Amino acid sequence: MALKINYVTETKNAYRITKRRADYTGEVGISEELFKDAIRISRDSFASVISEDEVKNLITGCSLMLVAYNTDNMQRVGFAASHYEGNTCYFSSAAIMKSEQSNGLYHIFNRWRIKEGLGNGFNIFTVTTQNPKVEKGIASAMYAFLEKGTIDGYSVQRDQIRGYYGRMLTTEVPRSSDESTNRIFSHLDYNRGDAFYISFSVRKRTRFF
């Protein structure tokens, strides 16, 4: 799917969010400077040993990329990307510096990615993760669209992938504030690098905007 390139900024709370859509090639153009910042943010957010190739795999070929700047110093502090294929909007990556976590930025990223996906006709949103916070965060954003009446509902399906990452990506086993989600993720073998492939199937209204 080839999308026109589009740079949009919007200020939310203490952040300015920049939206980059794919150009005529079907991919978002990523500068060397942005790539270096993506590595810096990823290593702060996850384990410091994450490689440049791993970061490149997360953001190369994305259809949508969101970048957050702290409005105090305009430093890049987070990014999130989606990849469009078939009838699926895949949440390919998201990383936020530890100093900026728990400030609502991940919720903003998820709402923007869902809104863009719905606007492009997708009804399946997927992610691969070993972090229960990711599932809870996407579900929270989905619920916001449900409350607003944008969608009629959604369902969740999880498929466990053995050894997907080859290791645990974070320094500690991640936990969310929802114990039921934590219990589901406790079945993963983190040392082996297990992950869940999670699908959110959305029931859309005929008109949602």
C-alpha cells in the first residue's frame, strides 16, 4: 500500500508527536539521524545489548512511524511504528525512554496507530511481544475507541511462539498492573525468548469518523 508522505505534528501533554507516513515506495523514509536516535531510545527502553540490526528490523519497511519529542528540550524520547499488509495493521515496534514511561505516551502512540489503521480500512491489529504491558496498553486504547463509539467491539487471540527473541529483551521480567494479564504471560519461558503473537480483531461501525 503506497501512501503519500505526510509530516504532521501535534502537541500532547509534554510531548510533540510527529507522524510520518509511507511515500510512493510504500515505506517510511528514515534518516540516519533518526535511526541513531531509535537505537539510543531502544537501548534505554529495553536491554542495552540490543543490536543495531535488531532495531533496523523493527523500523525498516514500516508504513507509519510516530516520533515523540520532549517539548522542554525537543529531544526524541520515543517512537512507534506500524506495518500494513493485507488486512492487517501490525504494530511492529514501540520504545520509550525510561524517564518518559508511565506518562501516557504509550497510550497516545496506540491511539494514533489504531486511528490510522482504522482510517486505512484495517480491522485486524497485531503485535508480537513478551511484555504484558503491551497487551494491556493496546487493549486500553481499543477500549477508548469502544467507549467513544468508534468501534462496536473487539476480540483478542494469543499464539505463543517458542524462542522468538532468543532471550529476554528487558533486564527484569516485565509485569503490568493487571494480574490476569500477568498470569497469562507467566506461561512464557523468558530465558528462551518466548513471545505471544497477539491479534485484536475489531468490529467496526459503518462510519467511524
